Amino acid sequence: MVGTLWLMDIGISAVSALLLLGILAIHVKSWKDLRGRVLVGATAFVFPLFLANIVAAYFYYVLAESFGAAVAAPLLYIQVLQVVGYSIFFVVTWKY
């Protein structure tokens, strides 16, 4: 049984992945329009973060069977901070 904190970890990790997917889409569209090297670097930076969030969601599901709230809570704090950072990055990328 997956506990509530673990489900929150998985959900927030999915939100992070969606934000990063949006950032990737913006970078790809901008690259098609501008053909800038910086956008290639930014895409290369964001793509591994996207993959890491997908893998993290899977591992949270697997770890939920073995560990309780004592492990899930600190991971939740990290995920929330990550979503805040990605949200700021998304807004800045979208507007500028």
C-alpha cells in the first residue's frame, strides 16, 4: 500500500516532469525560430532533469513498499522546492 506522503511525492514529481516538458517544448520551438546555440545547451540541461523526475516517480512508488513517512516527508520537501524552482524557470522561459 502506498501511503499519502508517497503519493504526494509521486504527484509532485509528475508535476515537475510536466513543467520540464513544457520548458523543453518552449526551447524546441524557440530553437526552430532562432537557431541559437544557447537553446541547444538549455535543452541539453533540461532533458536529463525531465528524465530524472520520471525515474524519481518510479522509485518513489517502489520505495513506498519498504519505507514509511520518515523517508517520504523529507523527499516531499525536496520535491516541493523543486517544483517552485521549475515553476519560476517555466514562467521566465515562457515570457522571455
